[in-house]
Amino acid sequence: MEMTLPKLEARVRSFEDRSDRPTRLMAFAELVIADSFVIKGIRVLKRNEPGDDEPFVVFPAEKGKGAAQDRWFDVAHPVTAEARAAACALVLERYRQSRQAPPEVARA
């Protein structure tokens, strides 16, 4: 039985840190699933490895409490590898498109 994925849409906002501190954060994203559910707090990060500047996607997580305070736990994430691959590919595609588009003019 083949499973089909619901319609996905992604919105990406580039992050510009003006503090001159080193950061791996490149953008924030939202993933809209089937026009009825949204996951906010998705991040696009750059890798730490020298020579590998390919961005990757991190789904929202929160720090554990008590004995698990040194661990992070997913808040929302794709359940299957197929869903994760589709979501990450879409977010990265929208991220790349946002980097190529001219900057938007703020309106009052």
C-alpha cells in the first residue's frame, strides 16, 4: 500500500544577525500541511564542518527538564523518512528562492 503525502507549503524568513557574533542560524520557516495545520519554529542552519556550507533543516525542539535537562526533545516533526525528506527539501528550496529574490520593500 503506497502512502501519499498531504500538500505541503513552506514560508521562509531569512535571519540576519547584526550583532557580529558567530551564528549558524540562516533562516526561520513555517511548514503548512494540507492547508490546515502549521508547524512554526523550524530553523535552517549551516553546518559546522569546514568546507561544507550546505544548509540543513531542524524541526522545533525544547530542552528537557529534571534529569533530562541536558537533552533536547522534538516538539513537532515528520513521522516517516519520506515525509521528512519532502518537508526538508521544500523548506530548503524555499530558502534558496528567498536568497535569490530581491529584498521586499517594507510598507507602512
